[in-house]
Amino acid sequence: VYAVTGNKEKVYHYLDELNTMNFYSMVRISLLKHDPMYNSIRHEERFQKIIQNMEAKHAAEHERVKQWLRENNML
């Protein structure tokens, strides 16, 4: 709602809070990247950095799980 109404301070407050999590599903990342609600900030550097950080955390968790599966002969 804050993104649509142009309240960038509130949008980034909540996105920064969300960005403190350790893992993100691709669904959540994809929603942030493509939801029209975020059109007003989608190309801003701050928004892009948040997305990049979430993608990096997702990739790291994906690799961690893949390694665990290999170590346990499940992959």
C-alpha cells in the first residue's frame, strides 16, 4: 500500500525489515521483482540492492541444502 501511495519512507522501512531475514523463497523474491505495486521504486538503487541481497541469501541457502543432500547421498 505504501508503495502505491508513494510513501517511500514506509516502503523502505518494511523492506529493510524484511531484508533482515536469513532466507527467502523464490516466490517472495519474484513477487517483489514483478508486482506492479512496486513500479514506483522498482528501478531505484536501494530497491535493487534489497532484491540482490535476497537473491544472494536464497542462492546461499540453496547451495547449503544441495551440499547437505550430497553429503547424505540424497542427491
